[in-house]
Amino acid sequence: MFKVMKDNKIIGVSEETPVLLDDYDVVEDTDHNVADYKHYDGEFTLHDIEKDNEEAKQNRANAYAIEVDPITAHIQRLKDQEQTEEVIAEIAELSAERDAKVEEIKARYPYSE
């Protein structure tokens, strides 16, 4: 794996030896692979999967509290009412909406492998 360096910053990573202009340095890194690096704010840095997953877990928890919990509370209030066909249909609709919201949040804050 190769790192492309400029001004002591990693500005690119590649499995192949890059062909570059003279103002860039190419450094071979035999300890890591391209997947070990994460692009952020114009440069690449090594990332810690456990740290990334902990951050995703916290982001998910916050999003669930803000976006999913109100739907759950609404469903619960409806369950306390007389279970007419309309109420049962609304509960089913809200449950599907909640399930979709959970999947959306999981996609927004994925866990690293």
C-alpha cells in the first residue's frame, strides 16, 4: 500500500504505486491497507474501527431518541384507545413508519466491519 504525501499530510492512498508530479512524496506502508484509512477534511488518517463503531452507536442512540421514540409514544397512546379498525390501521401505519425510520438511521450511521 502506498501513501501520497504533501506538506506532511496524507492526501491519497493506493494499492498501486502512484505516478505523480515532483511536489508529492510517495511512501510505502507495509503495515496497513487502503481500508485502514478514512478520508476526512482533505486528508487520509488511520481510523480505529472500535472508535468509529462507538461513535455510530452514540449517533444512532441520539437519532432513535429524537426520531423513533416519538413514533413509539404515539403508537402506545393509540394502543390505550378503543381498538377500532381506524386505530388499528393507524397503529400498523405508524409501526411501518417506525421500522423504516430505524433502517434509515442504521444506514445513516453504519457500523464498520
